[in-house]
Amino acid sequence: MRSLLTAVLVTMLSVAGVAPAAAEEEYVDLAVIAEFDKPAYLPTELVTLRVTVINSGTVAATGVVLRATGTPELFTAAAWGEFADGGPGVKLAPGEQKELSIITHPNDLGEGMTQQVETGSAEQDSDPTNNRDTVAAFVTAEQADLALTVYGDADRDGAVDEGETLTGVLVTVIGGLRYETFEGRTDAEGVLRLRGIPGGEYGVKAGLPNGWQLDLSTRIRMRAGENEVALRALHHDMTKLVANLTLDRATYAPLDVARARVTLTNTGATDLSGLRAECGGIGIEYGGGNNLLVEDWGELGDPGATVRAGETRTWEVTGIVGPKSWDYGFAVLACEFTVPGVSPGAFAQARAVVPGGRGAVAGLLQLDEKLAPGIKLLMVNPTSGEIVGRATSDASGRFDFPDLPAGEYELRLVGPWRWAEFPAFMVQVRAGLVREYRLAVMPGPTQLDPDALPVSIVDKPTIVPTPQASPRPAKLADTGADVAELTALGVLLVMAGALLLCARRPRRT
């Protein structure tokens, strides 16, 4: 009986927020960033490759090495020093990064110098998608000539056909060895000719007719002699593209496999080609750890998909739930479907709950720079409208939500108040963290208190616990019971626990 009561008391203390914090998951997460110091080199110059290796994991990475592949080969294994592949490698502590520079002579056989730099360690990497980086450069000349043909590729065959060249278009090229600007208009044949300009890499802009667009990532590589370049323009009406994303489940655990369905509909009268998925995280506090990691987008990656006029197409892709999704309380796949360089495209996102993590929110309320006591606050799920926490500012204006499910919420005021600086205040609750805020309030329209409304008007909201994820992330502590179970058990046995404590108190003499 005594052991049972002791267990109950320990459980009650955990509900009160004094239990040990959940152990952090142990993992290695390497990333590599590589860049040439220039986009173009003269034959007599030296090439410098700068590489940064980062361990964003929670434990040390050992045996970290680097290697580069490409045609032509620019770097030998010996050039990487302590990072040389085949050697003992380098140890990187959690959060540590190391940089190195490698110098060599240019070697351009006509196709440029493209190198893929990759890193690896003795441990398995939690996110191998950022273990590689590709860089490119080329060999140029002091001066070169440019013949730039601008055409509207109406049949989208990638070739300059009769009647497709665009005349009188103002074209601007910017860059080169000394970063200069040159411009002019295309002639009757749709060609802009620039003679004796510095070599190097140039970006380009063009004043095209309405609806025609260039790929803004287009770069012109000026080599020695005459450079004949066809500048392709496509007609896009991205307002006619509709995107939708769905996931196969509503709830996941970190590192689960998730299947996403992408649906694109072209409601316009012209085909849309070269469509790609450009994805990243969004949210109040985007950190990237809760992204759904899709490594292979198939046709929606490279070279891009075509959705013909009036057509609806669907793709299915597989991804991994981000390793830190549990900290955020959700996983997200947020993508813009567009032609590279054409913005905006069609945006869509899908979210799923990753339950189990819990955090806290606290802060101070101020009115005219003075403390604001006695103001009730609600923490509300903005999607479902469920109240997940309640608090009232004390005499010092402080409020406290000590135990909340990880997730994104709206912090609402109750009574004749409103936020002084914004119409709504959104909060990201992170597992294991206490977020502190100093917030200004001011008189405003009365915000109704759902707790004070008669049941006949509206059902009284209750604190809705987030279900525990199954399976839970590796090495994260779990009491094995949810909030509702612990609360009920505490109510039934709190007096028994108190009796036990009293029985053990020493008598006074």
C-alpha cells in the first residue's frame, strides 16, 4: 500500500511540473556548405574552394570526412587534410562547425568546373539530404563578344522557330569580371549584340510583353571569342494554377515515413511546363526540424512537370517526418509549385500532429507601461478552437501556462481588452522550453469568456489533452499516462498521500 501511495505522489509531482525534463534525443546531423570564391576565372588565376561542415545534432560526430567528385577532377584526396577520405577524420561536437579552404589551378575542358562536395561520419546521419552541396565555375577571358537572341518559345520546344524572336526588347546584362552593366535593344532579328565586354558571368533582365517571363535564375557564361546565346521566354499565367497537398495520416511520430499526395490543376487556356516543388517550413518560429523531408520529387524536381490547359494531375511522394517535430507538436510540408524564377506560384501545405512534447509559456502584462493584474487569458488551438490552457495575471501582472502540448496557439484576452501592438498574438510552444513574453494591453471591445457563458448557449470548453504519440521518440521519458488520467488519479488519492506524509512526520517532544 505504501509503495502504491508513493507512486501516486511521484505521479502528482510530475503533473505539477517538477518531474525531470524529457531526455533529448541523441543524433548526428551533418551539413556541408561549399562555394567557389568566384563564378569565373581567368586561365592564370587560382581557384579557391571554401567548405564549411556543421554538426547540428545533439551528440558528437566522429570520423567526419570530405570528398569531392566532378568532371574534371580538381582536388586530390590529400588536399582535404584532416578531412581526407580514408583517414581517421575529424570529431565535431554538437553545434560545432569547421571551415577549410582548398586552392588549385583551374581546369575547364569546355563544360565548366562542377564539383559535388559530400561529407560523412562514422555515425548514421539523421538528415542526409544536406550532406551534399554542388558548386560550379568556369574559365573566361578578359574580353568577349555576345550575340543574345531573345525569343518567345510559343510551342515550348526549346528551339528558336520562325516568328518567335522578339524585336525591340530592352535587355540588360549585369555582372562580369568587374561587375558592370550593359544594355541595348534587340534588332529586327531579335538579337542584341555587345562587342568587347569583359568576360565572366552575367545575369540578365528583359522588358518582355505582358505574360512573357524569363527564368530569373538565367546566367550567361562569357567565354573567349563569340558567345551566341538564345534567351528563352515562356508565357506563364500562374494565377490559373491550383495546388493541393494531403498526407496519409493525421498523426505521426518523428522519423515516421509519411506519404504525401500532390494535386495540381491548370484552370487556364495555356499549358504550364517546368513546374517544380519549392518546399520549406513556415510557422511562427520556423526552425526546419519539423519539415517533412522529401528527397525525391520525381518529375516535380528536375526537369519539372507539365500540366496542360484544363488538366488535373496527381503525384505521390514519400518523406520522413523531421527529427524535431515532436518539439514543435506538428510536422509540415509547405510548398510553392512554380517555374523557377517565376513568382508567385501556387502554394499549398499539409500538416500533421506529432503529439507528446510539452512546454510552457509565461510573461508579464502591462497597461500604459504599468503592471496589469487580474486579466484572464486563454490559450486556444486556432484550427479547432479548443482551449488548451487558462491563466490570470497576478498582482505583479505575471501570467503562467506551466504545462501545454507542443504546438502553435493563439493567446487570447478575456474581458474589455485587446493587444496594443497586434490584432492577434500567436505562440509556438516548444517541448521542454519556457517561453517568456512582455505584452502590452489596452482597453478594447469586450472579449467574451467562454467559461462564463450558460451551458444552454454554448457548451463549456474544457482543456483538451493532446494524445501521446506512439511510438515515442527514442530516449524521451514518458510517464505512461496522459493528463486526464493523472488528474483523475490525483483527485482520488491526494488525501491518502497527505495522510502518508503526516504519518511519517516526526513527533515533537
